[in-house]
Amino acid sequence: MSNLPPAFESRMRKQLGQEADAFFKALNQPAPVSIRLNPIKTTGKIPDTLQSIVDKKTEWCPEGYFLSQRPVFTLDPCYQGGAYYVQEASSMFIGYLLKQIIHEQPVKVLDLCAAPGGKSSLTVSALPADSLLVSNEVIRSRATILKENMLRWGYSNVVVTNNDPSDFSAFESAFDIVIVDAPCSGEGMFRKDPASIGEWNENNLTVCRDRQKRILTDIWKTLKPDGYLIYSTCTYNPGENEEILEWICRQFQAESIPVSLPADTITPGNSTAYGYHFYPHKTTGEGFFCGLIRKKDGEKYRPKKNKKQKTTTFPIPPELSRLLIHSENLTAQNEDNRITILPDMHGEFIRQLRSELKVTAYGCEAAELYNRKIKLLHPLALTTWLNKQACSCYEAELPEALRYLKKEDIQVNAKTGEWILITYRHIALGWGKNLGNRLNNYLPKEWRIRMDLPTDLI
């Protein structure tokens, strides 16, 4: 790249020494394409739509794969149904860190800067049974994208929030793990997003560092004693990486935790705190940095009395219970005739979150009551809690699946009034209902494919 800022290039030459030329050469190569499978929806099998272009696995994520080319993901029903997520490979290392610190006991995790959802979908897939993830994004437009991606992924032990870090002050010592993928100068995205080069300047490095410290200060008390902070950035700047880890350890008397590395292409940082760099000339991926910190003090979480939320739970209606796996561990909540399914053991904590934060999604919004009848809602089709064996399914061919995803009519033989789960390669896409003369397409309008479908696919 000939348009790199001179100050950035000078610093990287000092930082990398003899490796600098290889680093700059790598920035001129095409950005790799990688995806991560949804372990429940695919059971580890690569979807047929991708098998011909799979190149190799990632070294630190068993579900991660590199592709030899970038397909039009929008036109893959398997992607639309949450069978896989398109994620930059280096950031999948968060899953490897999680496996070093979680075991069989359920945990509560906060992913603070979560949009668009790669790390949150990775995290919730790695958590033990009965765990809960709070996935937060402060920017409203990005929080909307986060919500959609988490609903598509289908794990319903998730609460999606749209809050500033300071808003979590009511949840002191509430979380076993906090993930902070901090807003940063974005140097690691120069190859993938050349526009970010023009936004780089030395003053912004200081702004980013100060913002990172403010975020970490706001969120530190939410960690339980002996809880873990996973800190990461997509930059190479030591002032936002190693120096921030060192600052955390000094500021909060915390402990930096080393981890064994799954590949010698990952570069340990040069610091008294343990941090790990992903450089594009050594690893197949973009620039990334992360470190693991353990909290050594703090108070036990004491939830406030919930005065704002008076919502009560009740047993799941039989019409829905039969459609759910392990419904005995779930409970229902009715607000404005919309039934949401919650994990029973986290119901009170979720109500506390809703009383203190701006919650945009939680559990599985499963159905709407209308004239004493139940209308099934889209999240129920996508949730991993769904018992597809209890559903009337229609396995669509590719042209039909794409027309359904454009919210167009498709022809299905079914009983009048019957709810039909539309699937493609056994991946659920959404609901339809036979009205007698046609199938009503219940895909939400905002989820429809907006691009024109190629003639060879329809």
C-alpha cells in the first residue's frame, strides 16, 4: 500500500524490525475470507453451498474455515438461516481464550462492544449449558444489526442491549467474564477497509487510548471477584494494546494471565502483561490483538429489588411447548399479547436487565396472541430451542428458498391453516401458513433479500 501514513509506516518498521518488509507486502495481498460454522445448526458439517470453496481450517477455532473465494453470502439460504457466520479469522481467537477459562459450570458473560455480532455468536456457542450472554452495542444503528445477527444465529440464552458502558453500573460483580473489543484506531483493518487509512492520524491514537481507559473504568466493577476480562483491538498500536493491559493491572491491581498458543504464527507482545498479536504476514487474517486479565477483588453481586418490571411468567402454552426442546427448563412471559420464551433460571436477572438497560431482544419472542389464536413469530423458526421434528417442514429447493427469502409466494402442499417451517438443506428459514389458496409468507419485511436474484438461480 503506497498511501499508508508515513508516521504509521515508520512506527511499524521500528516495531517489526526485519519483518517489516514482509508485513507491508502482506498488506498488498487480497484480504482472506473466513467463516465460522454454527455447531448446533450444522453439527460441524460444512453446508453444501460452501464445500467446493473451502480452503483450510483455522488453527485456533475448530468451527472456522477459510474460503478460496468470496461468494455472494446474501444469496446463500444457509447463511440466511444462521448455519454459519462470516467472521474475520484472527478475531476467532476469542473462542480459544474462552475455552481456557470456562469449564462445565454456567456463567454470565457481557460482550460490551458486540456489533456486528461475530464475537457474540462465537461466545454464546462456546458457553456451557445454562449460561447467559449479554450482547451490547452503544451505537443504535449497529445495535440493530447486532440484534438481527444474534437472532439469526439462534441461541436464545442471549440478551441484546443498546447502552453506554456506564449504564452497567447497577450490575456490580454480576458477570463472570467481560469481553471488551475496544473501539480503536483500526490499523488492523487497513487491508480489508482501505477507507480507514484516511481516518488515521496520530492525535486519534491518543483519543482512542483515553476512550479505552474510560470504557474499562466504567465496566470493571461489573466483573465478579476472580472474573476474567478479555480485552482486544484490531490495531497494532502498543499504546492501545500492551500499554492498556499494563494500565489495567496497575489501576485495578489485576493479574495478566498467560495462555499457551495453538500456533507459532501468533506473536506474543513485548510487555510485562501477556498480550498476543496477529500480524497478516504471519497469520492468515487481519491485524488483531488480545489479552486475558483476571480480577482479584470485588463484592458479591447483590441484585436490586425490581420495582419497574412487573411482568410475570407462566407455563409455556401447550401449542408452543411441543415445538420446543427441553421446554421443562424454559418459561413464558406475556407482554402486549406477545409471548417470549426465557431460560427459567435467568428469568429474574433478565428482568433486572430490562429494568436498568435498553434491551432490544431477549430470550425467544415466539408467538403473538391474536383473537385467541397463536401466530408464530420469526425468532421461533431460527432458535436452536426449536424441535423441528414437531414441525410440519417443507424442504425448499434453491429457487424456492430464495423466493421465500425475498418474501415472495411459493407453492407448498399443506393442510389449510397449517403452519409450515420452510427449510433449505434442513436449515430453518422461517414460517409460512397455508391459507387454502396460497402460502402466506411470514418472513419479516426487514429480513427480505433486497437485491435482484440472478436468472440462473431462479
